[in-house]
Amino acid sequence: MMITIWAAAIVVFFVIEAITVGVASIWFALGSICALIAALLGAPEWLQIAWFVVISVVTLIFTRPIVKKYVHGKRQATNADRVIGMKATVRESIDNLAAKGSVMTDGKEWTARSANGEPIASGSVVTVLSIEGVKLIVEPFVE
């Protein structure tokens, strides 16, 4: 009976792994494989479950940081990212409610919105906090 359960668990965990974008259940599949081997060798159920838990947890703890680095760590920076943290000059008054406003930074004009929702007058100096789509999110510059 346990051999069937562990075989089914292996299939389920590998299917979950195949349909997810990131690494999600490979550790549990490995634990299930070890538990299946224990079942085939005639180990008692408590030992099979212990092998499943121990192998799953140990492989998760020791390999997850490495896997995460290679699977999720590849963020491609764009040239636009370099404006974050820069000062900009407000060219058109920023008013989030009216959905208008623009700033000039790094020689380019950008659509801009206020981070806290407060209007910012034309000619003011602001700091770029982030980019959302094609809009810069800014706050008034404070020295």
C-alpha cells in the first residue's frame, strides 16, 4: 500500500513542478523517492514518513538559496532604471487626480506622478523614487 502512495506522491510532486513557473515541489519529490526506496526495502511506515520529512526538509534548506539565485535572480536592468534616485525638474505641474504632470531628468521628459498624491508645482525639484510603466513616481526634493 505505501509503495503505491509514495509512487503517486512522486508523480504528483513532479506534475506540480512541471506546471509551475519556479521550483516549487522538487524537494518533496526527492523525499518521496527516498520514502519509496525505504518502502521497497521493507521499512516500517514511520521510518518511510521520517525519510520523506528529513530528506524533503534537508534538501529544501540546503538547495533552495542556490536554486532561488539562479531561477529568480536574473533581473534585467534597463537604462531607465538609472533615473531612480536622480533629481528632476517638474515641467508640467504634477496632479495625480487630473492625471497630468511631467518632469525632465537625464535629458529626457517623463510623465510623472506624485508618490504621496500631493500636487507638485511646475519648476519644483523632485527626487525619482520608482518607475511604474512609463511614469516616474516622484517626491519633492529635500536637502
